[in-house]
Amino acid sequence: MARNGGKHMKKTYFMAALALILAMPAFAVIGRQGSSLDTSDPEQEYIKIKNAEASSAMSNGDLVTADNTAADGVSMVLTTVTNQEVVCVVAESIATGKFGKCQVYGYHSAVKVNGTTNAVVTGGRLASSTFTGKASGTAAGFSIGKALTTTSITIPSTVPAFLHLR
């Protein structure tokens, strides 16, 4: 009887090993949790946040920081101070009190810039400004990424940028 049991155990181990070998390509394609493999677009990473602003919706390109009055790790408010720590850049409209997508890494096509201080130049660093939810060009301080185009210093607008907030 031990001999038959031994064959059964060998067969079980063989089937388990075969299943693992066949499953490996699936794990390689899936990648990290929360990301997807898409070779047609540049790599981008997002987090889910909650809009903790009292009465303001957040929109694509807004800079946000952690809400110091909440202890949940997901509640965010718009930046309001020069060189304030930026957690992410909003990637879709998020109504007050609702959850939405916010980008922490990669190409973002429309980061909001204030247009009145510190010119934004191609390859220049971006940081938060005193204008709510908007970036400005900077030479020092907390950088959120690099601008991929130059914009006028007198016109509030958006710029494409490469973000590195992770």
C-alpha cells in the first residue's frame, strides 16, 4: 500500500509543479498590483484619493496634498503654499467628498501652472505655488517633476510634465 501511496504523492507533486510553471507567464503579465502592462502608452502610476475640500471639486491637473485634519491617509486638499509637499496630481474630476484617481508617476498631459510667478521652461522643475492647486517653475524646494514645454509667465495654463512623486 505504501508503494501506491508513493506513486500518488509523486503524481500530486508533479501536477502542482506543472501548475506553477504554467501559471508563471500569467504572473509576469499581471505585474504589480494596481498597474497594468500596456506597451502602447508610457508608464503611469495612480493612487485613489478622497477630495476633502469643503466646497471645491478637484479637476485634472490640480496639485494636492494630505489633509492634516484627517487621519485616514486618503483625504487630500488642494495645495496653497509655495514648495508644499505634493502627494499627487489629479487625473480626473473629483467631486467634494468623493474618491477619484490621482497620478504619482509618469507623463501627465495637463499639470496646472499659475502663470504669474517663476516661469515654466522645458526641462525645468515644477513645485507647488501660492495659487491654489497650481504649480510654478522652481530652482529649489520640493519638485513634483519636470515640465516638458515652456509656458508664458503671464498666462495661467497647463503644461505636459513628467511626474516623479512615488
